[in-house]
Amino acid sequence: MFNGVFNLFAKKPTPDELVRKWSTGVRRQQREIDRQLTRIKAEEKKVEQSIKQMAKKDDRASCKILAKGLVNSRKHREKIAMNKVRLNSILLELNHQASYLKVVGSLQQSTKVLKAVNQLMRVPELQRIMMEFSREMTKAGIIGEMTDEVMDEIADEDMDEDETEEEINREVDKVVAEVTNGMLGEIGNVPVKSTGNSKAENRPEAEEDADSDLDIGLDNMQARLSALRS
């Protein structure tokens, strides 16, 4: 009860204080994205090293599995980087608002902020703070109601195109060629359950145990990449 009374008479933040608060929040999220991108890149480096090791053994099936994971990880990293770009567009607009505020004494409505906030609201890690921004910015007059035009722009930019198996295989070939300097040629059509090496029959038990350890290593590598994309 008393908290409600205190909140009723609490001093409302000034537009200048709100802009500083939002800017601080945006920078904090940008730093978190930078840390996330660093973790993903480090894991991708490990996968690239594993692909090189598999290529030396002519293990094409394992190379394909790892390369597919690397392709997906890079696409996910691009999406995360785009979120940082959108955060930066909000920050630039807030800097503009701060300058406008000094001259005019009030904040102005911004379609750029409206669009970026609504796009970032769809990102699970950013949803809570973007919803908070949306409420506060609506009250402050920076963002207004969503228009059909803005909704269409968001839908167009967020649309993911479905890739065919042939397109995926081409991307896999491109990644393997890049990582191994063309050592294996095209492997996109290699079955992922292939034994890879034609000399695999009648091998000593020690070699089979080594392959078993390798399979576990591949599974762990894929699991780490998947965890970074979640």
C-alpha cells in the first residue's frame, strides 16, 4: 500500500534522464552481444581445426557434419551481428534525440527507433529490456503506434528463405574448401553416415576405438555449436 503511495508521488525522470538511461541499456546489450560473438568465433575456430584434422584422414563424412554445423553457426552469428547493428541504430537516434532535446526541449517521434525496438523484441535475450523500452518510449513520445508500412518492413527483413539441399551442399563445399585449402574437393553429396575412408575394413581394434572417440568428439562439438545457437 505504502509503496503505491510513494510511487504516486515519486519524481518522474526527465526526458534527458530517460535518454541517458536508454543509451546505457543499449550499450550494455551491445557489450553482451560482443561477448557472445567472441564465444561463437572461438568455438568455430575449434571446429575448423577439427575439419582440417578429418580432411588429413580423408574422413569426408565427418568433414561434412562439422562443415554443416559451421555453416549454421556462421548464419546464426550474422543474425546476432545484425541485432548489434539495430542496437546501434537506436543509440545513434538517441544521440540525435539528446541534441534535439537541448534545442527544442522535448523528444520527437522516431520511426527508426520504433522499427528497431520491435525487431529486437523478437529476440528472446533482448525481449524483456525491449518491452521496457517500448513502454517508456511510448510514454515519452519517441515511438507511436505500429503502422502497416513499418510492419511490412519488419516482416520483409526478418523473413528467412528456405534453402534447398543442393544450396546447403554448395555452402558446405565452400566452407570445406576454405578451411582445408581445397584438399578434399566437393563433399556436399557425401552421405553423412559414410565410413569416409575406403580402407576402414578389417582395421585393428585400437583404430576402431579411436574412431569411437572421434565420434564422441564430433557429437560434443556439434552440441557446443547448438548450445551457442540456442
